[in-house]
Amino acid sequence: MSGSGEKYLVLCVDRDDDLGNKAKVESPVVGRDQALAAATKLVLTDPEEADANAIFAAVKKYDELSRGNIPCEVAVVCGEVNRGFEADRRIGKQVAGVLAKSGCTGVVLISDGAEDEQVIPIIQSMKPIVSVERIAVKHSQSVEETYQILGRYLRMLVYDPHYSKYALGVPGLILVMVGILIAAGRGFEAALATLLILGGAFLIRGFGVDRTVAGLLQRGPTGYIRLFSMICAAIVVIAGIDAGYVAMLGDTAAVNAVSANASEIFVYGGTLVGYMLGGALNLVWVGVAIYAVGALLSHVARDSVRWRRDSYVLVMLAILYFPVRTFSSFLVNGSEQATFFLVSYILLGLAAIFVLTITIYPRVRTRAPAETE
């Protein structure tokens, strides 16, 4: 038995007014028979409508409370098809009217998902909500919330300029170029342009190239030094890789053997790698050195102790050059002389690194102030 003076309103909320739009039933709907008739009319109009099942659930809850001798009333209130402010204002007026007429002291909310539960603060401002029951019919609450989040992000991709230039601008550029090339009868060029644009966009965003460039440009002159050195280094390294590839193709016998039988890669693979490494080494080393020099000049201009790190990179490049050069010769001919020089250069390089580690580096480190980039 309920406490004296207690009476509960079993409330079902249809925020987008499917009851009025589909079944042509005016809200609020108050009373068990009226709610049952409204739900029946709605489900006959649209058998897949979740709001109809929510109204049936409200009637069922009303019957359960009534059998327990708990004073209660059942009602259905509706908003507007566009939801938003007007829908919530209409729901607030209808709930206030029903509460005033019924004299209910608390609300039992029957909801079919997160959309209708957005009116909970409105109802709580009038009467306390003592219970909330969620009805899952053809979709669960989590799925509905997922659709709402996806819809919000889709609108962001379309209308937010920060995202739309990537979500719409790049695909739009691709479609325009492909359309022009196809109209000109150049299907291969259309496919190539699509791959290049998509690959470039993925590469730039994936490695944060655009953010890196923007950050460098904000640093002023030192940033321009770093950007110039990075671009030049990339160009030189790409040219070095191309030179190595051309040098590898120069061994026509090995290339033809591997082309004719892929298993020959185990025989000629080392030789081909040696030619490619030897052909690319000079330019690749120069490219890395350009990048290190650019970083060094930038740090010197900013009076940053990071220039010492860039100096070590240049020293390491010098130490590693001859071992790598000898290694490429070893892969090509495998002579005892190449083996001897390779081992010798490696030992000399280790000795040089050891000397730098125990002498110069500790002194520089102790003199360097605690400074960050």
C-alpha cells in the first residue's frame, strides 16, 4: 500500500510526435483506455514504430501499479516532428497540465531510448521522477545513441569548415579530375591521378606533415631553415634511391635471372642489394647530412643546446660511410679484401664512437645548460 497522498503518473514521452503525425491522435492522451486506443492505432499505422510499444509498456506498468493498490495515472505526451526547443516546450506544457489535473506527486517515466530521455530535466523541474524504465524493441539504447553520435559527426564533416575540406574537398577534387580525364578519354591517367591524390592525402595526414610544416612556419626564420633543409633532404634522398635502383638494373644478368625465376632472388639478391646500396649511398648520405645541417643551423640560431645532437649525427654519418660503402662492395663481389676492409672499418668506427663517448660527450654535457627545445 502506498503512503498517504502519493500518486504516480506513468508517463510515456513521444518527443518527435509520431503519434500525431502517423496516427493523427492529439496529445496529451490521459487514461488507460485512451492510451491503449492510441497505441493500437499507431501500431496499425506503423507496425515497426517503437513509440507504440512504449505506450503499451506504459499501460502495462499502470496495470501493475494498480494491482498493487498504488494510486496512479497513465498519460502520453508528444513534442514536435523537428524535436529541439519547440518539442521540449510543448512537452513541458503538456506534462504540467497533466500533473495539475491528476494531482500526481511523482512520475514513472517509460522511455524507448536516449532521444526521449532528453526531457528528463524538464519533468524533474516539476515533479520527482521515481523510476525510469527503458523499452528496447527493434533497437537497443546503445545502438540508438550510436546513430545519434554518427549523425552528429556526419553533420560536422559536412558543415564544419575544419573537417569539410578533408571530407568533401579532397573527394570533390578527385571526382572533378577523374571526370575531366575520363571525358578526355584518359582512363589510365584518371586512375593514376586518383591513386596519387589519395596517397598524398593519406601520407600528409598520416604522418602529420601539414601540422609539422605549420609548426615550423610559426617559428620564424629558424623554422624556414628547417623546412628548406627537410624539403631538400627529401629530394636528394629520393634521387639517391632512384640512382640506386638504376645501378641495380645495370646488372642485367642478375635482373633477368630473377625476372625469369623468382627463386633466383636467393642467389642474386645480395648482389642486387649491393648495387642498389652502392648507387644510392652518396646521395642518401648527402640528404641526411642536409637535414642534420639544417637542424644544426636552426638550433644555433635559437641558441639551443640541441645543436650538439645534430653535430653527433654528422659525425656518425662520417663514421658509418666507409663501413656501409665497404658492405655494398662485399655484397657485390664478396672478396677477401672487401671482407677485411669491412671488419676494419667497423672496428675503427667502434673505436671512434668509444672515444667520443668517454671524452667529448661528457664534457659537452656537463657544460650544457639545462635547456629544452
